[in-house]
Amino acid sequence: GYIDNFKSIKEDLVNLNTIDKPAVHLPLETNAINTGFTPLTINSVGSPTYTTVDGKKCIKFESGKYLSINSNNIFNLGTTSDFYIELDVYPLVVSNSPVLFDSFISGSSDTWQIWYDNCLKIYSYGSNHVIASSLVLQLNVWQTIKIARLGNVFKLSIDQKSEDIVSNISLSNSQAVALGAQHYSRNSSYDFNGYMSNF
């Protein structure tokens, strides 16, 4: 058989650039197909557009147009699981707290989402806890967002700027999740308007 690109990394997540192969990788380049280690079903809601912006293949998200991912345990991270999430975004507007990643279910404790208004944030329902960075997303330009947790330390970064935040926030959900919208407790006013690539 064939083996390609085997890597083993033993170090903490101080340098987020050491992460390579994720458990889930959605290129968001042609039809959204998971190319990681875990099979997922990706559903297109409202027919978001596949396009190219500044040489990067991506999906255009806007009101009523987003992706949903079938129920799974990948994003059921609890209070102790170390994890790493990365995505490239190109916001067109900042209004009404756009949601980038969503597993929030109203009334369901510790379901969570990644969103921004004047800065990048993580919200966990039930514990009513918000991790709010001071990292600002710029409009009309590609930026790479990285979020990692090691123990009780969250590291959030946008491009070369990063912050460490200590928190025992719980991030739990094994239901379907969404990219670019608040999915279960549907509210289109929180839809992301912009482009996303490489989640």
C-alpha cells in the first residue's frame, strides 16, 4: 500500500503553526467534501456560491446561505479536551454578531459558537460564558483564524496577532453544526456575509 506525509508532533500548542493534518478538513473549494479522517455529511443550505477571491478558492456565505454538517461527536469538546480549529475568512460586513461556526441550541447547556462583532468571541450557552478576545477582524481581506485549547488555556489568533485566555468554559454538542450561520436556533440576522475557505 501507500503512506504519505506521516507526522508525529509532541509539543504544546504554543506555536499554532505546528499543526498539520486535522481530523476534519473542509477545503471549501469545489463541492464541500470532508477530506479528514472522519466521514461527515456536508449539506448546502440556500445554495452558497463557490468562487475565487484574490486567488483563493472559497464559498460565498450570505443571508440564508450556509453549510450544515451532520450530527457527530467531533465538536463535543467538553471542558478538558485539547483541540485546534482553523479557518480562513474574508468578512464583507460586521453587523448583528455574525456566526462563523455554530453548534448552539437554545436551552441546551454548553452548546457553543464562534462569532464576532467588534472582536473574535466564543460563546457557551448555559454556562453563559463568553471568551472575548480583543482581536479584530478586518473587512475585505483574507485572514486566518486559529483557536486552540490546552488544558484551561485558550489561544486565539488572527494572522500574526494572538491572545491567551484562561477559562473552564464547556463546549459540548453532538448534534449537527453549521458554518456561516446560527443553525438550530435559526436566526438569519446572525448569518455571516463574506467568504470562507479551509475550515
